[in-house]
Amino acid sequence: MRNIKNIDELSIAEKRVFLRLDLNVPLNDENGVADDTRILASLPTIEYALKQNAAVMVCSHLGRPVEGIYDEKYSLSPVRNYLEVCLGRKIKLIRNWFEGLVNIKSGELVILENARFVKGEASNDPEVAKTLSGMFDVYINDAFATAHRKEMTIHQLPMKSSIKGCGFLFKKEIDSLREVLGSSRNQTLAIIGGAKVSTKLELFNVLSEKVKCIIAGGGLANTFLKATGHEIGNSMYEEMFIDSAKKIIEKAKSLNTKIILPTDVRVSSAITQELNSRIVTLNHISVNDVILDFGPETMRIISKEVNEANKILWNGPLGVFEKDAFSYGTRSLAELIKDAPGYTIAGGGDTIAAINKFIDVDMLDYVSTGGGAFMEFFEKNGNIPAIEALNPEFSS
């Protein structure tokens, strides 16, 4: 990020600005915007560009249409309508913009139809990018949530652009993530939950070198428990990743990094059997039990770690928090992090859902809009496609 220019460091007045945003929002049954979080997060960059009297072309994807084929179901029309209300102006939606013919005046804002309707978007086609780069003078990426994807408007298009930079949201995301990456490992705590260890193996590998302690939660903790010889009953785990979990445990031990697993858990015979659940220590888990949440003894251990850490990274719930009977661990963690003395950052869809359910999102220092990008940033030490493409040293 050190070499990447922010939008307010570039001369964009009267220029044609291609603004890549992430407006991939959920729609309701009436085809309206159901959650405007990503739209609102993009407004500061849009408004700044308009105040500079730039000719602004907003580009985004929506859903997963077949590449190169227009499908009204995935049109950005509902997003356009919502932005018109937010900005108090009429906005044109340009359908065939990928033909390179967009007539736009200074001070005007248009939305380019779904980027995934463009043949060459998903395949990151450099020739299509080269053609489209003639449409604009300045390329700006403010779509951090897609920064890990090698798609044409995220990767090849900025590679073909001589003047490029990032928007305010993108910069805020990167600065916050680097706050954790740049910390002393002796001061940093990572809490990694979720269903599968297979999706977070590389994250565990990298974090074991960068933090003092990792708390493993959710379904992925079951694989670690199985790897350490504990009975987990009928709990979900990944048999084929037992050896990988053992290697992570050994690596962490060699680096003097603690991996904390639950010492007591809430179990039941099934996720639907909420009334029959009970708290047990690990040596009292029966063959028919299903682990669904952390217990109070484990949360006391976690509380100590949270209160001693200077930096805290949270990605993934500790249990099936959507059900009240199994929400104790995740709710307690959210409350601990809310009051933690250290710098707190969280990311991932389930994590944000948990934060919104149990506390106010503003109670953390930073909550990332990225899911996959959030994790991959840490896995690859910040070297993800969008960041690579925005670096002036990597233009092609």
C-alpha cells in the first residue's frame, strides 16, 4: 500500500474516472435493496469524485450471472435506483459499456451494467482490459471485498491503467488490516472460528508465525480436538485434515504460539434438540453427542487472553450462534471484544452477523467489509490481486 495512491492524492478534476465498487448487495422479493451497507460505504468516494467535477463511471458486479450474457435478474438497476435516492440525482445505467462507447460529461455520474456481463471479466482477459482502458483517464478501486479475485475489472484493467489508485474505503480497510499485521506477535490474539478447518488451513499456518495465541472455534475446533485424541461424538469434523491439524499444532508449539481449544462445551444429540443440551468437559463427551457451543470454563480462559492482548483479530463464530441455546460462546466473545482494551478488528460474513446480533458494530475498532479478501490478505501477507494491480510498479 505504500506505493498506492489514494484518490485524494491524484488529480481527477475534469477527468474521466472509472470507479470499481462492490455494490453486490442482497435484493428483496420486490427487487429492491435489502441491505445497503456496501452502498453506503461507497458513498464518500463517489461524492468526492463528483465534487472534483470528474466524469464518474461506477462499475460493479452483482451475483453470479453467466459470463458475457445479459440477464435482467442480475441487472444493477435496483442499485442504480437506490443510489439515485442516496445522491439526490438521476443516474444513467449503461448496458453496453464494454463496447467502449460511454458518453459522459464532467460532473456526471453513470453506472455501468454488471461487470460480469462482460465476456472476459471472470477470465481476467488482458486484451479486453487493454481495450476498455481507453474509456477513462483514472482508475480507482474502492471494492476491497473483491480484492482477492483475479477478475478483469479488479486485476488486468488497473494493470493497463497509467493513473490509478484506491478509494477511501479500500484505504481504510488496508490500513486497519496492516495495523494487525504490523504488530508484535507477542501482543496479538487471533480468534478463528467457522465450520471447516480446510478453508482456513493457510490462515492458521500464517497466523502461527505472526501472533502469540490462536483460539480455534466453531466446527473447525472439532477437527483439532480429534487430532489431539479427544472424543467428539457425532460432531462434524474433517477426517482428511486431521494430519494437517496435527502439523499446525506442532508448528505452533515450535514457535511458542498457543492454540487454545475448548475445555468444556455445550452438547446435544442434534442441532434441533436445544432443550436437551448440557455443558460437559471434554472427558465427558459421549459417542452420541454433538458439540454445538463453548462452555463457561473455556470462556474464562478466552477472557484472560482477550484482556491481555494489544491487538485482536476475529474471524468466525465459536458455535451455532443463530440458535439461542448455542449462542453463549459467540455472544460472550462479542461482549468481551467490545470491552477489550486492545485494538479490535473483525471480518467475515458470519462474524459480522454475530456482531450485529449481539452488540453494536461501532463498538469494535474496525469491522471489515471483506470476507474472502479479509482472510486472504492475512494468508498472503497483503499480496492480493487488487493490491498488486494498483501498485504503479506492476503496470503492463
